Amino acid sequence: MVYMTSSGVYTRLHDNRARASVLEFYSPGRFFIFFQSSELLEALTNITSELQRLYGLPSASSHVPSAGEVCAVQFSCDLKWYRGLIQTLTHDKKMANVLYIDFGNEEDVPVDRIRSLAACLKTFSPCAMECCIAGVLPAVDTWSSECCAAVRSMVAGSVVTVCLVKTPEHGHSYTVDVLLPMDAMTNASLENFRRLSDGKDDNAWAQPPEPLTQAVGDSLSVVIIHFQSPTDFIVQKVDNARVIQDLQLKLREHCSQVTAPKDFRPAPGTVCCAQFSEDKQWYRAKILAYSSEERVCVGYIDFGNSEEVDLSLLCPISASLLELPMQVIPCGLAGVQPIGECWSEDCIAAFKSRVSNRILQVEIQGAQDGKVLVAMIDEASDPQANVAELLISAGYAAPAAANTRSESQADQTAPPVQSKGQQQLIELAAQLKLHCEADTTSFVPKVGEPCCAVYPGDGTWHRAMVKGLSADKVTVTFVDHGHSMIVEASHVRSITPKLLKLPFQAVGCWLAGVEPLGSDWSSESLLLFLTLVDGKQLSARVVSVTERGFGVELESRGQSVATALVFDYQARVPGKLAKETHVKTGQPHENGGKANELSQIQVQTTRQMEAACKEMSAVSLGEPSFPVDWKAVALPFHRFKPGVAAAINPSLFYVLGPVQGDGKKLQELMEQLGAYCCKHQTALSAAVRSRPAPGAACCTQFTVDNAWYRAVVLAVGDNEAKVIYADYGNMETVPFSRILPIPEHLLQLPFRITRCTLFGQEQFPAVWPEEVTKMFEAALSHGVFATVHSFDGSANALSLTLPTESSEEQVSSMILDDLRARNKTHVSPPAAPKSEQSPGCGLFGQVPKTQNQKTSCCCLSLKTQMDHMEQLLEQQLSLIKQIVGQTQ
């Protein structure tokens, strides 16, 4: 339905833009705004305070106003005095229709609540500015109620960007452009979509994929693919070009095989495939809004541009095509700001010519307003140029303090604000401040009643509910944030009905599908829960409603929070018995203090033992772990020149084997691995407590492209580990946050690297001297030849020869000769018998053994955990003996 028609081209008189709150909206031709200005807010506060001072006391004087007069009027909701314009009077002059000129609202007021306005208050202009939208007229004589309701839902109570187009000549209404916030447009579009799409396929499951994540300090090679200004442009990573190309091939194949059903009408905010009008290719697209019943506006999430397309050019997407993160990064140039109110056309043109169609190096310095702040270097120029410095030196931009503060480092002193209703809360905060500073009347709080209270963290006013009273203290719950605190009684004010119109933004919830292992949640359970949800973007589904709130199912990055708690033995499914055995404390004892101390020690050590048992059971049951007995590949039994990928010592080194098949299986496995790690990263990172041992297989996130690959741990430090990527052979040192345990099904395809040991290991020492290891590495670097002597299912025993000018020299002979020479000068420990060697001790050069070999254990993880349990038992026994000795 058409609500507006164009009134022709209008001339922009000012290029000023400002942020403003929409106070009251009557129609597109009449609404009131309040500019976001500290000076204006201070003036309004002063006016309101002065009105209460002058008119707060009862007065016998009366005043009969006239139409068009500005008076002091007592508002019916809070009985406070405000400035009001008398618009009309009844015939008997007992009632008047009043427009409150500082707020934009209207009401009918009895004349006995109207006073003549003091001369000192007439000099201030109205704080609420009356406006109309530029360039539109009603389709008929007046604005329809449907049109007013539709636009009101987008702007009323919101903070918007207003651009002044024309000042009033004969009236008092300003003509403005209003730039709507995207969430308001989406919400309005969604409401319109629901009205027209009952019973159709709304594609609700297809939510946008995660954005690309980068850290402050990361340096990237990028190309700019879409830009508005130096502080608003979109880039793609050069390293992801192959990933994007592969995605496009998969999209083309998918859309050639899938036909959109007739009832396919995806909801705003969901993702599907859309055919781009220029090249007729398919791309991932997010539905932004429906412009008509057959046309839809889409945004291409991997390229940053948008367009309007026919509904027939949309196609349902598959879940596998949503696993890849969005390939665009919204950016802004750090350290610059426009010289005037906004960026000039000359500046935008200069910036565009400097950065278009070239590879740029950017360094991430922070985040602001949903964009990454970057320093940009044009490395193709000679000398290399900093783009921000060029704009400043050319006079196109002014320097600004670089905002290196990440959004994740937001101010923690204020109560957290929910994303939904955030704009309304900002507006409400301003109204609360105004009300509480003007309210000087005494207030007696009552339990169970709403009020205004100062939050101690930031000193600002918030809505609250009184929960308890004491002499000079009040216990309140901040109803928009969920905090409960004790505040001074002097920091509590009454609240008006107008300030209670916005529903409370904090709602009480509990996690459905789990219950504590004991009578209450343990500190470990609470800590894990906070790790999974604090600061994370969550999806929630309400499954039950009771008097105490909502029971919800939570997901973080596709992983159920309840499942993660149960997986880590920090919760149980309702109705099932807890797996832990709890030690009873507080039993009667003649030495109560000592007995209680003993019980606490037993509880602590028992819990540690239980944790160790849980990790052991995880390994034995085939859950994601760090196995050291991964499948090795047998090398060909002929003479060849090995590609040594990494050397620990002569007893353990890794050689690149032949490529397995045509690479298709590896590509499929990489897709499974990426999907698995992205889906379970949050839960596994929180659940994993043990670190991988050297020689263990794992999943590792490569720092260059942030993709996940199979890897083997070479060495372990305090906070990081050195790994070799098992299917490629390159090495890297990464933090533990980039390492995850690997499930068994991702180990079925053998690694390309394989374990090897130098032939003759029966004579090798248990601990290798550092000098001998360096000599072995030097020999490998000179191009040795290898012959396989045997393969025991775990490692290849290789005979290595080093070519010389006259003949070839056996590397094993060189090493044994060096060891014998060392034994003559200093005593070295004898080599342990093979049957007594510990399996999998990578740091000491021993190769992990297969199960058919006689070793004390088949898994390093089990051995480590058993040793840990023995230590705990010894510690417990020692402590018990000490305490028993003290009691005797």
C-alpha cells in the first residue's frame, strides 16, 4: 500500500547532521524531536527546576489564558509544572488543549491548573523542535492511520540522525531528513513481513553466520570492496581469496540443483542465496526488507553491497554453506576525523583514488560502533605511505585520538545493557536524570513499589524495585539490568507513570534441562557457566514460564550450554543420579575442629581425584582427546630421499609421506574439521583442563588464515605449544587457546607426516645429549638418503646415509661413535631395557608403541592421569597422617 507520494526535488539548505530523540510522533508531517546536546539538556533542567520553584506552592490567583499563549501548566500525570502552548479553549473557557513545548506531547487541561508564565522563562526557545519529513506528501488528503502507525513503529522513542533541509518561513515546523537506525527498519520490515507471509516458508532457521574475528594488533593484507568515507568502508582479506572462490563454486553447484519452493518467502534477518543482477551469479545474502510483495532488498554478506531483487531470484541455502564466517570486515580509519561536520566530497574522492584496486596492509588498533579501527599502509607506493597521514597532510582530515579500546573492553562500571531496547534505555536514562534532579520532594520508599535509584557504579539514575528497608539504607533491584544492591536512602526518588511505560528490560531466567549435582550449584559450576555465557552472543528459546521467570535453552555458537555443563560433570539431567560421590562432612566427633579440617581435606582431594577420573574416562570412551597413539603411515621399502618435517632427536622425527589419494578425501575432512571446531570451540575450550603432551594429535587454528587443521604437538611451554601441521608439514608456535582435542572420527584418514626412528634404537640412550641432537639435525639438513628397515605399526625404523666425497656414511654409526666417545669422558646413565621404557615420552625421545607391544600402558594420557592420581593419594595420606599426629 502506498503511504506517501513524492513532492518533487527539494534544495538542501544546510549540510548539518545531528543526533536527536523522537519524543512524540503524530504523522510524517508532524512530529517532535529533542537534540542530543548537553547544553540543551542543561537548559531544560534549569527551566524545569525554576518552574517547580515558582509554581510549586499553592496559589489563590487564577489566570484565563488565550489561544496561542505560552503558560505554566500542571501536567496531569505527575502534577509538576511545565511550559505549555494553549492551542484551543472550550466555549466556556474551562478546559484548554495544551502542547508542552519542551516535550511535544499534548493533553486537555482544566484552566485552574494553568498560570501565567513568568517573564524570565519566556526568553527560552522550545526545547522540542516540531518537524516534518522532507520530500513526501500524503497519498490522499491526510495521512492515514496505517501510515502513521508504520512510521511510528520505526522512529518513536528512537535516537535517529536528523539532517535539516529547510527552516520554517511562515510556520514553526522544520523540514528534515531522518536516517533510520537499521534495527528499526528491520523490525518494521519484519512486522510487515509477518502480516503478509502467514503459512509460507519463512526460512527462520537460516541465521547469519559468525563474523570474521580478529584481535587488536593483527596485521592483514586486504582489499577495499565497498566504501562510504574514510571512517566507513568494508574490506576482504587477501588470504581468503581461495576460500571465497571455493564458496562461490559451491553456491553455484547448490543453486543449480535446488529449486525454490513456491511458498519460499524468507524473513528479514535470515540468509539465503540471491542472484546478483550484474553477473547473474549466486551469492550468500541477508534479507534486509521487503519493498513490495514481489521485491526484496538483500545485503550480500561476503561483499558488503546491497540491492533490490525479485523474489524469484532467491534460493534456499544449505546448512553447510552457512558454516563459513562472513568474509567482510567493516572498518574505519583510526586517528582521523572530518574537518567539518561530515566528510567532504573532495576528501572521499581523494581517499577513493588512493585505496581503490590495490592491496593494502592494515593493522587493527581497536573497535568502535561495530567497526574495526585500522591503521592503513599503502605498501605499493614508494616510499610506503600511511593513508591517514596523507589525508591529514593534504588538509582533507583532522587528527583524532586513536581509539584503541576494543568493544570487548567496554566500561564495566555501569550495569550491562541488553541489546534489545538499548536505544529506549538511552532515552529513558535522560528522562530519569531530568526527573530525579528536578524532584526535590521527600520520598518514603515501600517494599514492592517501583522507584528511581542511583547505581553506585556510575552514579546515574535507573529504574528500580524496592526489596528491603533499614534505618538509612534501601535494598533495590535495578529492573532494567538485574542487579540487586543496597543504596543510601537519599539516593532514592519517586517515579512517575510515564517513566514506567517501557517494560522492564531485565527478566529472571533459569537454564532449562539441567540441575545441580548436589543441593546447590558449586562454585566450579558457576565459573564454567560464566565462561560459557559471559560476554557471548547467545540464542535463547523459552520452554517454560513460572512466577519466578522464564526457563530457557541457551546456545553459544551452536553449542548447547546445558550440554556443555553436563559434558564437564558440572550439572546433571533432571531425574538422573549424579556421577560424583560426595564426601559427607560435619559428622559428630569428639575433636570436632580437627575432624572438620580432616573432612575438608578429604573433600578437596577427592574432588581432584574425581576430576582426574573424569578425564581418564573421557579418553577411554573415545571422546575428544589428545591421543598419542594416532595412526602412522608405512613408508615405501626402497631407497629414497626423505622430506624431514621435524626432528626431536634420533629416536623420534617426522617425515612427510606420500600424498594420500587425489586430495578429495583430505578436502572433505578439512570441511568436517572446520565445522566441528567452530561448533564445539566454546564448550571444549572450557571443558579441557589437561594440556596435550608432546607427540599428541590435536586440532590447531592456523594463525595465518584462522582455519582449523590437524596437528601434532612437538613441545609444550607454559602458555603455548609448538605444533607441526600433520597434513602439510609446516610448524608453528601457538597459544593453547588455539588448540582443541580431536575426536576419533577425524583421525581415520592417516596423517601425511609419519613417525620415524633411526635404525639401531636398542643401543640409544633414554635421554639424548643436546649436542648429539644438534649433530643429528645437521646431518638431516645435508640431504640424507633413507631405507626402511621395518614398520611396527607405530613408527618406521629408517637407516640413514649421508653422502660424502668418496662414499656414504651411516648416520647411526656417526651418532653411536659420538656417544661412545662421550661415555669415555663422563658417566652416562645406561639405556633402559625396551620392555621398561615409558610409551609416548616424546620429550625423551621414545616412540609411542602400539598395543601389541609389551609396555606398561598404551596411552600417554592414561599414564599421566594415573601418575596424577597416585600423587593425590600420597598427598591425602600425608595430610591425614599429619592431622592424626596432631590429635594424639
